Amino acid sequence: MKNRLFNLSATLIAGLFATAAFAQTPAAPAASVSAKAEAAHTKAVVKADAKEAQTAVKADAKEAKAVVAAKTDVASAKTEAAATKAKAHHKAKHTKAKADAAPAPAAVK
């Protein structure tokens, strides 16, 4: 009888330790979930940084394109101004030549 009581006590104590060991195992998956959450967070941060960099590159390209367009417009305006100036100079020269070739008007008496 003593032997049975000893076996029963040993079994109950072993069961208590086993229960305590199994009760602590959910802590390990919680760490795994935390690692997954951290990985997801890191992925989101990297994605946001990449998107920000891409937006900055696009903005720089758009600005450069606007600068080139502005410089082209300025060059075009300068060319047009030079052509207009040359045309005016030619017309003035032609008018002066015509005036020099025309006979002097008679003096009014």
C-alpha cells in the first residue's frame, strides 16, 4: 500500500511539473509573432523609404525638365528678338536709302 501511495504521489508530482512545462510553451510563439510583427514593420519602413526616394527622383526630374524648357524658351525669345531687331534695322536702312534717293522737295514760297 505504501508503494502504491508513493507511486500515486510521484505521478501527481510529475504531472504537476509536466503541466507547468506545457503552460509555458505559448510564450515561444508569442516571441515568434513579435518577430513577424517586427519584420512586417521593417518591410513597411523600407517600402516607405523607397517610395519617398522615388518621389524625390521624380520631382527632381520634373524640375530639371522645367529648367530645360525655360532655357529653351529664353533662347527662342532671344532668337526671335534678334530676328525682329535685324528686320527693323534692315527696314530702317531701306527707308533711309529711299529717302536719300528721292529728290529734295521744292521750297514753299
